[in-house]
Amino acid sequence: MQMLGMDFATTLNQWGIPGEGAYVRLSDLWIIPQSAPQSYFYSVLGVEHDLGASMNVNVQWLHQNVLPFTNRNNMASPLEPLAKENSLIFNQFDRQQDGIAVRLSEKG
């Protein structure tokens, strides 16, 4: 496995803006490459803001892109169950996935 990542954080007025990204290159030397996890790029971009003296809100956009993507859901092979399990474990059912996370927290 090889990984290259970066992150940043800045502010704009009263808003914090953090972000990070990483490319994960997985080995091509798997015993059964048709069922192995695939290399991917993952990134997070967020904004956060204090709501008064006791609360904080944080919203993040999450993005994953599997590069290159091979759909393993319809394999005509006895390896299909293993390939599906690896897709589940490594969250690689689709080429691209996006999500949003929202957190409202009380400052301690």
C-alpha cells in the first residue's frame, strides 16, 4: 500500500474551513486480484462555526472515488462472493460516493 495525503485549515470571518484528501494505491500483487480492494481517492471538506459561547456546528462533505473502478457485483465467477465481501469491507460498491455529515456539539 502507498498513500499520499494532505490537509489544510483556514478561517473566513467566524467560520473555520478544514479539508483533507488522500490517494491510496493498493498493491497489484494480490493472490486473487479479481476480488482485491481497489485503489481510491478520499477527501473531506468542511465548515464549522461557533453558535454562541456554548455550541458548535460542523458540516462536512465526504467524497470517495475508486480509481480505476471495476464493478464486482455481477461477476460470472466463483470469486463473486469474496469480491462482494471486499467491496463491502472497503466501501467500494460504486465508482464514486458522496456524503454529508452534520454535527452539533456542546462546548465543554
